[in-house]
Amino acid sequence: MEEVITIVKLEKMTKFDFDHYKSIAVNSYAIEKVKAGAWTVEEAYKLSKETFNKLLPNNIETEGQCLYSIFDNDKNIKVGYL
């Protein structure tokens, strides 16, 4: 069997990508906090959104934060966020 090597490329996250990333991250974080018993279902989304807004108050322009989109260089498709 031939070994396949995939190289990834990082690009600075765009506002469009940030908005997509944030919607996924806020929902996932809310779900995890409910599963852990830390938050109720009713408060989870609001608290998760507040947490992300505190951590990244200026979105992709938040000082000291490096946000990237990850691309599969061979296929030139976006595969995630960092």
C-alpha cells in the first residue's frame, strides 16, 4: 500500500470563516457544558455566546489571538479551523 502524505496550509481566518467557526464553536461549547451538568439547556447558548464574546471581543482582530483556516493543500479545500 502506498503512503499518502497530505500537507496542510494555514491562512489567516476571514470574517466569513470566523462567523462560521464561531457559530459551530458556540453551539458545541453549549452542548458540552450541558452534558457536563454545568449549565441548563435554557441558559447554555446565551452563556456560551457570552464566553466567546469575552474571549474574542474583537472577533478575528482580537489582540494576541491567531485564528487560521486550515486547507488540504493537495485538494485545496478547507478542512478546519485553528
